[in-house]
Amino acid sequence: MTLRLFYWVIMYKIHCLKNGIRLVYEKLPHTKTVSVGIFVKSGSMYETEKEKGISHFIEHMLFKGTCNRSAKDIAEEMDFAGGHINAYTARECTCYYTKVLSEDLRLSAEILGDMYYNSLFREEDIELERGVIIEEINMYEDSPEDLALDTVCEYMWKDNPLGYIISGSEESVKGISREMMLDYMSRRYTPENTVISVAGAFDEEDMKSIFEEFFSQGKNAPSIILGKPDFTFGTWSRVKDVEQAHLSIAYRGLDLSSDKLYTMSVLNNILGGSMSSRLFQKVREENGLCYSIYSYTASFPQAGMMGIYAGLADNSLEKALDMIDGEIGRICSEKVSEYELKKALSQIKCGIVMSRESAASHMAENGKSLLLTGRVRTDDEILKAVLSVTEEDILNVANEILGVKERTIFILNNK
């Protein structure tokens, strides 16, 4: 393989604040902005049955006002600086992030710290936001592709929090109280469960001093050991008034500790990760059975998955499944060609390099990796691991993941 590595001189550093919060930072001299992310081990995989949706609810509430700022103040202060503030909740973490000019790093840290420690959780705000979230859940019901992708996870990791819908259900959201939120925060929003990630232009010592000032509180709670979810196999369907049939297939994948993660990434690219992939070419281009078809992967601390999604006409379902099975059988029985491997490696390498042109990307990758795995991989480490994948590696991992008869299938259609 002749693909060349890129050698970056940019390196991340890790600093531990006095209260135990880990701070990972990376200076990017070519930028004039700084991106900050507060990553917390708060997500659907940490919730109980009664708490479904609480991580996402709390994310919303941190924007509703603090002891020092109203919700409008938070928005206006950031807008006045020309910056950007937002957040997201995933299965494995919640992230609050900003992007500002480097001169406004202190403002960014002050606002994020105020939200993290001093949010009010007023009853009237909770009730207003409860209605907003229920509307968000209803809106999500109108997105059949997202619904199919999340529902297959519900069945695949049945009776385990990893399979919970991140936003919760209307019923569960209605049952979440202020006391439940504060109790959950006391368990999840702790120094050991929090990582601050900074990337862009800043003075190193000044930056560390700023975060010591605004993130100095907090104490750890007893650690919670999460059980490894069982993988439930079978076929399920749901009738809904939709124009297309939505097919979602899931296989047991690799968790974040696996040394085969990059092989799975290359396998995914070849099978269904691009417009030139096997599934796209076979099912869509050659046979015209669908508009959208792709494969994807997801890895978590306890489990992982590899999935396939297709949106197609009801009368094409059986034929499409046969073709998907045919491509899976082929990739499990014979090595991919040297050309396919080289093309996949080029695409993945280019994706990594292009994404790293953004300070926000460095911030996100460094923060999430340190939070979930306890380490950060440099770009060169990642590229070296990806480019070392061989045809034999792909065949072995294809059989490990896809070469089993058990899988989870979910079909969303109108009959």
C-alpha cells in the first residue's frame, strides 16, 4: 500500500484541574478562534427505566437560566461576542460547546461554568421545556428514517439502557420531576465524569487559569458499573402512514476497547459507506430498488453495532434483502480486491485530514475520546492504524460481525 501518512506537529496535552476534572487542549496556530466542549458522562445508557429522557431534558434546562444569567442573557452575551453556543445529548455523553474568537475564551468558560454549576431548574421553566421536548419527540416521529434507526437499537439492546431512545417517550418525559433531575445531576455531573476540551488559539497558562477559576467546584459520587447489554436477535415491524418502507438491519459490532475498530471502519466503507460501495452500487445503481442505502457503525464502552439502512418501496423489500444478503455472503467468503481496499483507505484518510482542518473537530474528538476511553489518539496514530488494515483483516472481521445468522431487523411501512 503506497498511501502516504501525514505528520502533524500539533499535539494535545492533558491537565488535571484541582477538583479532578480533566482538561485536554490542543493549540492550533493557524486559527484565530477557540472551541470549547464540556463533555459529561450523561446519556441514555446511564438512565433507569423511570429516567428515560432525563439526560436530554437536563441538557435543555441548562440553557434556561442560572443564578447569574437569564436564558436571554446566555444567548445575548454569546451573540454580542459573535460566538456560538449549543449542546447535544447522545447515548454515551452530553456535550455543551462554544466557538468564539480567541480573545473571548474567558467569556466562553464563564458562561459554560455558570450553566454547569448554577442552573436554577425553576418549576415554571421545567413545565415549559417539557412541552418543547414532547413536541420534539412528536417531530421525530415524522422522520421515519431516524425512527427506523433508533427503533432497531431498542430491539437489539432490549431491556438495556443502551437501547433507550435518547429523548425518551412522551410518557417518561411527563414523569420527570425537578427532584429527579437534581438527583441525576449529583450522580453524573461530577469531576470524574467530566472532561473539558479546548482547541484553537489561546495562551496555555492563561487558559488553564481560566478553567481553574470557573470549574473549581464539585465532588465525585459512587461509581456506577454498567452491565454489558445482551444482543437480541429477531425481526420486528411497525405499521405507520409512510410513503416508503424503511428497512433497518443491525449486527453485533465492536466496542470501543477493540483493536479491530479501524478494520471495521474500512469494512463498513467498502460494504455501504460511500456511493461507490457494494450495497449502493448493487441495490440502487444496478437494480434501482431504492433511493437511499448505506451501512454504518457505532461503538460504545460496553458494546457496538454495524447496521444497514435502506428506504425503498414495499414491493422491493424481499428482493433488496436478498441482494443485501448476497453482498454480505460475498464479503464474508472472499477477500476484497486490492483496488477496493486502496479506494476505501483513501476515502477514510481524506475524511480524517479534511475534518481536522476545523478546531471544533479537534475539540470534539479529543474530548469524547478522553471521556470514554481514558486516552486520546493522535491523527498520525489513527492514520497509521487505518492504513495498516489488510485484505485478510477485513475478511476476518467481516466473518466475526456479519458472518453470523443472528441479526436484528426492523421494518417500518404502511401495511
